[in-house]
Amino acid sequence: MSRRLIIIYTWISLLMILLVSCASTYERVNPQWTEEMFFKNAQEAMDENRYKTALYYYEVFLVRYPENHQRVIAAEYERAFINYKMGNYKEATRGYEAIILKYDESPYAMLYHPRFRHLCEIGMLNIEKQKAVGNHLFWRIKEKEWAEEHGESLTDSGEEPLT
């Protein structure tokens, strides 16, 4: 390999490392941020589909303000919802279940707004629907493969054969 190619590959590698490392860093959270600023900035990140950044802001909020039970339950819900949006259904389910458990067992449950429990229940139903749709599509593909292997075709009533 020529020296020129080695230099080019080195520069490309350094550039890629720099781009990857910049993509994974988070904006430093100002120590002066109020509770409202965490939620505002997290919502802005959500609106821009920067889910990891939004998760980060809620995580930092939960560490800084654990005594604000009303906001904590909201931040925990948002974390679970972000995981749902990112397709992390197991993590979202754990988050939703933990929140519902808090409503059932926490001495602070009377401080929690009832909408978060309801939203968690909706989130759990949506995850179950996602699983059902995924399972249906999986088995439909398997049926089609079987039919093709046996020289048959699948048809639903009123539809053309799948080919």
C-alpha cells in the first residue's frame, strides 16, 4: 500500500472516530437548571426525535430532584414512553409496571396525577398489540414460505394469490 493511501485511510479513520464520538456526547446540564428547564429541554429533544438526549435529561432530573414526587412520576413515565418510542419494549414494560406498582404501593401515590397510571396502562396495551401484530406477520411469512415450498399459494378471500 502506498504512503498516500495510508495517510488517506488514517484521516478517514480519525474523521469517523471524531464523528462517532461527537454523536454520543450529551450537552452538559447547567447546574442552574430548574425542574421546569429539564422538562422543557427534554420535550424539545423529543420533538426533534433526539430520544437519547431526552432520556438523559430525565435521568439527571431524577437524580437532582427525587423529592418532587409529582414530577418524578412524570419523568418516570416519560422515560418509559421514550423507550416505547425507541422500540425498547422490554424496558418500556418494566418502566410502566414500576409506575403502576407505585400507584398501588407507594405512600406518595395520592400525590400522583391519575393520568400517568392510565397512560401506563395504555402503553402496556400498545406493547401487547405490537407483539400481536409482529407474531401475526411472522406466522404469515412462515405460511407463505411453506406454501411456496409445497407448490401452493396462499389466498385470502377476494384476494389475488400471494406470489
